[in-house]
Amino acid sequence: MNIQNNAMLASLSVSMFGVRKTDKNESCALATAKQTTSDSVSVIKTLFPKEDVADIKMFATKARDIHRKYTLPWNDQGQRLLPTSVYSKYQSEMATIISDFDYTVNLFRNKYDDLLLDAQDRLGSLYNADDYPSVDDVCSRFKIKTSVSPLPKSDDFRMQSMSDADIQAIKKSYEIELQDKMKESQSNLLERLYNTINHLRDILNNDKGVFQKSSHDKIVELLEIAPSLNVTNDPDIDALINRLSLACEVHNFDADKCRKHMSVRMKTAKMYNGAVEDILSVMGVAS
């Protein structure tokens, strides 16, 4: 199949201003006072309280979660495989998060002067104005950026001063590498299904295990997007997803009944045991 028609490469870059900084002078002073070497201890200052950047970090985490949700691993350069069928959802959700992120950074910008005054009181003699760049500099370091690019085809290799035999060898090598990466991406999908479902399975099988409805919600979310992540259109994986949707009672799962009635819990656990065994079977792993 032509994977280039079904998927593209997506990259996510998240940068943050570091709010923790090592005070070299105080570190040396502490080392001297404790009669140890300067590389044995360090004094780390928190330039801003955690709560003042908590929301910025939260939206950065959500951006990473969205990126992982809609994509599959591809290469060591950070690019991931994004199915074309979920591109619009990916872009829409990411645009919302980036907008919220930028808005929160702007709130931080507006209170930056007050934060500097608070830092002087909070840090006392540890305060150093040189630790704090201009507000424009600081805010420019808070950034989320996404980019997408088409998957290259072997026909894209057009090189001069090389023999036709060498060019064909390179194209063949690329095609083999492409097939291997596709297999790895599909293996990752199966692993995601296993980890998400097995997590709730283990809790259900533990009489004292406590679970939240959110554990099941994560399964529902993954099973809804899983067919799109099956970019190779593997019929075995499609069939597995359908079976898992039934086994995990996607639309009928009752968390309250599982908590209150042991018989319901054990019946549900049995279904989840079967679901996990089914995934392992497709993965070719003995349960």
C-alpha cells in the first residue's frame, strides 16, 4: 500500500523558560562551609513559584498528550506518523491548546513586574537581578510549535553523479526501512491498546484495587481513534479493535456497579482478561 497517501510526518516543539537556577556563588560557599568539594553540592533557586507557571506547564503537557494521542512513533528526530484521517482533529485540538497556552503566557507577561518584586522578598539575599531577563526574552522562551511534512517516496531520490545501480540500491534500502517503520508503528498501536486495557484489567482483578471511570474513558478514547491509527489497514488489527470494543463494554461499562457489586466486578474482570489475551495473541506473545 502507498503509506504516503494515508499519513504524514508531524513534529511538536515545546520550549519553556527554566524557573530553577543553580547559584554558583552560594554553592561554593556551602561547599566551603561543609568542607566538601564544589562539585558535591549545589544551591538551586526557584526563580518563580511553581503556581505562577503551573498553567503554562499544564497546557504544554496537554499539547504533548494530543500529539501522542493522534500519532505513532516514526524516527529518532522526533517526527511521528500522523494519519491523514485525523489531521483535522489534530490541528483543531492543537490550535485550541496553543491559543490557551499563549493566553496564559500573556497573563504571566502582565504580572512579570510584580513577580520580580515578589522574588526579591522571597529569595532575600539569594536574589540576583541578572537571573531575570527582560519580560520579552522570558516570554519568547515559552513556545509551542507544530509542523507537518509529507512522507518522502523512494522516487524522491534524484541524485546526480551516481550510477543507476547505486540509486536503485538506495531506493530499495529506503523501501525496506519504510516497511520496518510501518511495522514498528503498528506494534506501538498494539502496545498502547495493551497498556491502556491491561491497566484497568489489573485493577479489576485486585479485590482492593480502586479505579476511576477515567480509566475506562481512556480505553474508549483509544478504541475510537485506533482504526485511524491503523494506517496500514491491517485487517487483523481492525478485527481486534472491534472485538475489544465489545469485550471492554465501551458503551455499557458501569463503574459504580463494579465498585459496589463483586459479582459484576468479577464478570467485567473476566471480559478484560479475555481482551488482554486477545491483544497478546495478535502481538504474537504468549499470555
